[in-house]
Amino acid sequence: QVQLVESGGGLVQPGESLTLSCAASGRISSINRMGWFRQAPGKERELIATFPAATGEGTHYEDFAKGRFTISGDNDKKTVFLQMNALKPEDTAVYYCWAWDNGVNAWGKGTLVTVSS
């Protein structure tokens, strides 16, 4: 099994940037793909972006994330990042790291990002 731990959340001003990190441990060799989700207050958890785990795969971004959010990671899948630029108050949410672990979803506990003046 895979364990995921997010870090990097906090309070930022509108227009500023923030980078989140996800550290994976356990049987990371079984991870096929990783990504980030978020859940705003009172809303459902939504996909932000995914990162490829195999050669030939590309990143995927949901429409709202294109242009402002960038997902990246290292080759051995131990760490995945989410760089968020030009943050808006509507980006306020708990951000979750996700991995497709040999056919099973793995989730981190989440890290809170608050965008406010």
C-alpha cells in the first residue's frame, strides 16, 4: 500500500503563489499515476491535475487549472508538487494528494490553503 502526506498549505494573499508537496511512501512501485484534488468549503472534492507515472503519458489538467496550476514530480514518484500561481479567494480549499495504487485510490490527509487579504 501507499501512504501520502501533503505539506505546504497556508495563508496567502490573492495574486500570490504557493507550492504544495506530496511525499509518497510504502510500495510506491505500484503507483501508476499521481495527482492533486481539492475540496472547497461546502463543495465536492474535485480533480485538479494528474502526473504521469509511465513513459509516454502526459499531464492532465482540469479546465479551471490550466494556465495557473502546474503539476510536477520526481522520476521515482516519491514526491509530487503542485505550483499554484495568481491565487484567488475561490482557490481556498483543502488540497489532497492522490495516487492510483495498482487499481486502488490512495489519498493523503489534505493540506489547507487559504487565499485571503
